[in-house]
Amino acid sequence: MRASRALVTTPDVAVHEVVCRDDHTGWSEPEPAGGVQMVLVRRGRFRMDAEGRTLAADPTTGYLQGPGAIQRFAHPAGGDVCTSISLKGHALTTEPWLDDAVRSPTSHEIRVDARLELAHRLLLRADAGGMDEAVLALLDLALRGRWRRTPSPGPGRAELARLAREAIVSGEPCSDRLVPLARSLGTSPSHLSRTFRHHIGMSVTRYRNRVRISRALQRIEAGETDLARLAYELGFSDQAHFTRVLRAELGRTPDQVRALLAGNGKAWQALRRPRR
């Protein structure tokens, strides 16, 4: 079952929270996509197929969808919660840096780093008056020089990277270290390391930390205050390790992140310029 709730609607932008409780592993019936939209995942994961191009969406990977696509969805890991940002106005869809990405039904994968995920969560707190500007800032952060077509790699290699990524996102015990993860996938650590970096664009360790920071943002946003316990439960060696990784990903301490997430509807503006 899929439910959509409008968060903010303006003449140019519609932001919806989409909650899916489906647990089927197969593909849904084909359905037409609306206009130009960007989808970012807040919790869970799912797969999307549009015009023969398959993408795996989770908090580290979103997508930009052009108009007119026939799409299908699969939910191999149960439900998920995502944000759908629809661009309705001509002024937004003709931004030059969006290029041809929004003029066809092609899907483009978006790599969601920690800064972009935080901007996404802060966007949901923006008021209606600032939503258009907030969405443009988010699009600029997400897409300028970053969107890319999903590669067409050689047989087998992409599947190995996908399985490793899903194991990390799912929190499988074997994913805590490279060696047991490679063993569970029937390959060598060196081969998995090279393959993962080639297809995902970062090392296994960097991606694992990226997923942990995603979970940390969820917990902090929900009100978690015990940072030592949070660090332990997320798999960091200690609180200092957690703080170092968070600063490396976001340029901010846990207390600064908590303050941003507890701020007013314009807190996203703090992300438009790097902190010194």
C-alpha cells in the first residue's frame, strides 16, 4: 500500500511525503510518471524501473525522473518513506544546469552525500514562503555537476556492488568489515573493494560510514541525546570516532547538527555556504 501526503504546494513546486508499506519483492504494475520530479529516500529502500533503466533507491541514492516515463516499483526489504519533489513551474524546469535531464523520461541516479541528506531533512521544515528557494538550493546541491546516467558495466560486476551495498544498508552483521562481507558474497576482499569503488564511487568503508551517518541523522532528528550510546549502537568504535566521521561528512559536530535540526523553517540556509 502506498500513501502520499502533500507537505507543501506552491505554483512551482509540490513536495510530498510518500509512505509505502508494500513487502512484495516483484515489480508492481506499470504506471505513468507525472512531470519532472526528484525522489530522495528518508528511510528504507526500494527499486525503481523506468523505460528499462533500473535504479536502487535508499538514503544514499536518489533519482531525478523526467516527464512521461512508464515506471514500476519493487520493495524487497519492506516499506519505505521518501520525499517526492515535483517541479511544476516553467521557471524551475528551465534552469540551465538541469540541462536535458528534465526534458525526457530518462532516470538519473543522484549520489546523496551527508550534506545533501541533511539539506533534504531541513527542506521538510521550510515554510511555504521559502519553499521554492529551498528546493532550488537543494536541486543545485544535488544536481550541479553530479547527476549521471546509470553506467552499463560488464556482466556480474555491477550485481556484486549492488549486493554489497544492500548488505550494508540492511545492516547485515557481515557488512561491518570488508573481509566477512566479501566472504558472504563469495569473492575476495580485494576484488570486492575494487568493484565497489568502481560502481559506487567510494570505498566500502566510506560508504559504510555514510550509511551510519544517515542513521545518526535519523536518531538525532528523533531526539536522541546520548551520543555515546548512539555511537556504540551505530557501530563506531567510540563517541570520538563518531564525531570525527560526522565532521568529515558534514563539517559539523553532533551538537551543531542537533541545533540545525531543531531550528526554524529557514535553517536550510546555513547549508548554502560551506562553514569555515
